[in-house]
Amino acid sequence: MITGELKNKIDSLWEIFWTGGLTNPLDVIEQMTYLMFIRDLDDADNLRMKESAMLGLPYQSVFADEVEIGDRTIAGSQLKWSVFHDFPAQKMYSTVQEWVFPFIKELHGDKESAYAKYMGDAIFKIPTPLLLDKIVTAMDDIYDQMAQIKKGDTRGDVYEYLLSKLSTAGVNGQFRTPRHIIKMMVELMDPEPNDTICDPACGTSGFLVTASEYLKEKKKEQVLFDRKNKDHYMNHMFHGYDMDRTMLRIGAMNMMTHGVENPYIEYRDSLSDQNPDKEVYSLILANPPFKGSLDYDTVSPDLLKVCKTKKTELLFLALFMRMLKTGGRCACIVPDGVLFGSSKAHKAIRKAIVEENILKAVISMPSGVFKPYAGVSTAILIFTKTGHGGTDKVWFYDMNADGFSLDDKRTPVNENDIPDIIERYHHLDQEKDRKRTEQSFFVEKSEIVDNEYDLSINKYKEIEYVPVEYPPTEEIMADLKKIEAEIAEEMRKLEEMLKEE
């Protein structure tokens, strides 16, 4: 979450846009995203140049030599944020509008790439040189403030805060997944350098970005110093689909800024026949929209065979099972209703997950996790596709705290179950003897089957009731009489005081 001075600076920047004539929140987000990308491109290029120099590897800067834009040729260095931000307002404006913006639109040579697709129709909408000058100065202040905060996901938090300002947030089921929850899910799944990762409802590519950062941090040598793995990482590993072109544009730029050269981010209705993917991915990370109902006509028929329903949260689960390779893993967020819903479709999807896959874990999360967007209670399902079952017992965990208050403010608190969840999940062999009264425990598959595949933790959790001993009735009555007498005496004294006046 963004708090304090950084939040105030972002609010001030938003106000600069607003008073400058850009009043549509979507336009503000887009223009801010472009400028963040331009600045990040400069920072990322400098960082990669330093890393390559330290490792003795060749590196060609994107700003190297001269750049052709239309029929003009200019020095690439003129396009760097660190250079043009010192220009006078009019020169800066013409540089960004005539050179920098066309440059980033054509940055990716492959016209079929996600970046080229979603930048092709991008428009520079900042109306005046003075407004651009104010925005650039304000953004430099924001980046300076971000640099002082020693936290790896500050930039992601800034994105989340910007996106929270969209008036449409929640209308289309686009609830932002908190960064720390995404990070937890990625750490639980522990992606491998040869994984092919997909988020069929990717939004701004939060899961894909976090998975890419995890691999670079934890498995750097395997990913970046092996030619085959590096090519896979840059060009084939990450796949994301969404139906919102603005989100796709932000997502594609987000991935490229984080060092993935050619992510496969595509406009697609994942639940329709537009999506032919079957047994393609080895890992799915997702928080699909819970936006209610669809028309049967728009849904792929093979998903309706698994569970005939109009509810998106159930259809996405059927989709995940279809899209995964045999042996592929999935970690996804679902609303609590999926776990215990009594409809035929609810039971059918839970049965399919338990009987046709290995359901490994159900992590119940408190309802405040998605505030201020929504107060819905959710859970994380983790399963492996086998096609022929294999569920033996399921690990349940009752998360009570995620490091933030569970109200709309979501301020940091000391209570946090996430480190414990990750530690226990990676050592499930040590969980066998835990009792149902504890925060995590195993439940045998047979018991789940007997309960019509109910996966809500409250169905299996046992609560220890500590008997409370009360004093005898006579003692309570005596205390009440004593209190009554004291009240009567105080009232008498008060009456006496009033008479004296």
C-alpha cells in the first residue's frame, strides 16, 4: 500500500493532470504509464549496461548511435529521460511528442509482438508544454521518493495505487490483487526456468511480472546464463490474456520494463472459442474476475461440459484444468462461494478438481484482503493436473492476517501469516500430526467426498471451547444489590448538592 509522502506526491501529480485538462481517469493512467515506461526504459538501459560491463558481456543500448524517426535522424541520447528532462518546456514538449513517443511506439522491431500490438494505437494526449514540464518534474520527485523507500515492490504499489483511482475498478470485476498476495502465490509455486506460465485474466500482468522477478532473483544463473533458458524466458515463457486493451498495454509495458523482451500478451476472451489453448502451460497463476454471469452463447462448449453454469469463477476453474499440461500446476484465487456452493455446477467443479487432479492446498484468506475494492472472502486453491486423480489428502490453512489491517485503510501491522504459510507449504511432511484445532491441518480425501466435496475450512476445523466458570447466582445478586445501593447513595449526594445551590 502507498502511504505518507509518496501517496501525497502521486495525488499531486494526478491533480496536475486534472487541472491541465485531462479529466478522464483512463487517459491519465495511460499517459502516466507511457511516461513511467519512458523513464524506466532509461533506468533499465543504464542498469543493464552496468551489469553487462561487470560481467564482461556485450550490450547494445536502445539509445545507442543515431535513431531514424520518419525521415529524420537524431542522436539516440536525446531520447533519454535523463537528458530531455532538463530541456526548456517547449523543447521538451517537441522532443517527447515528435521523437520520444514515436520512438517508443516503434521500439520493438517485431510487429507481431505484444508491445507493438498495443503501442501501435497509442496517442500522446498531453496538451501543452507547461503541463508536460510540470508532470516530468513531479514524476522525478516521485521516483526520488521511491528510491528512498527500501522496498522491492514500491513501483508495483505505485501502479496499484494509480489503478485504484480508475472509477471503473470493480465494475468489470477488475479487483487488483495485492502485491504481497501475488508474491506469496509465486513463492508457493516456485517457478522453474523451463516453465511456461499463463494468466488467462492478466490485467496489468502482476502475476507474470512477479514470476519473472522471482526467477531472476532465485534462479538467475539458470535463467540468464543459459542460452536456451534465456531465450525461453525472454520470448516464450510468459503468456497473458485480457479483454481490456488499456490493461494489456500497461501489462505489456510492465513486462518489458521488468526485462522480459517479448511477453505474449494478447487480447482474448479466455472463456470463449477464441481461446483454443489445451494442455499448453506448466504453470497457471491467476485471480480471475468474479463478475457474475455470462451468456451461454459466449462460453466455449467444452467448458460447459465440465460444469454447466454462467458463473465466471467456476468456468475459469474448468478453463485452468483444460489449459494445463499433464503435470502442470495451478494457484488461483476464488471467492469463498466456490468452496461450499451447493448448486450442481459448484459440486461438479469441486469434484473435477479433487477426482481428476491432485488438490494440494486450500488457503482461506480473510475478507479484508481485497479492501478497499471489495470485502469478499476468498481462498487460494493449489492443484496439479494429472487427468486421472491422485488426491490423497488436502492441506488447509486458515490465514488470519496478511501484514495489513483488514479495514479500508490497509495500514501495515505486525501480524502476518504469510511467512508461516510459505514455510509450512514447502514442508508438508511435517504437517501430518497437526490437529484440527490448529491453524493448518490435513483432511483425508474420503472425508471431503463424504461432505459433497465441500472445501471450506470451517467444515473441518475444530474449535476448542474453554469452559468459563461464573460465580453462584446468590453472589451475583448480592453484587447487584451492592451496586444499586452505591448508585442510590451517589444520587442522594447529588440531590443534596443541588439543594445547596
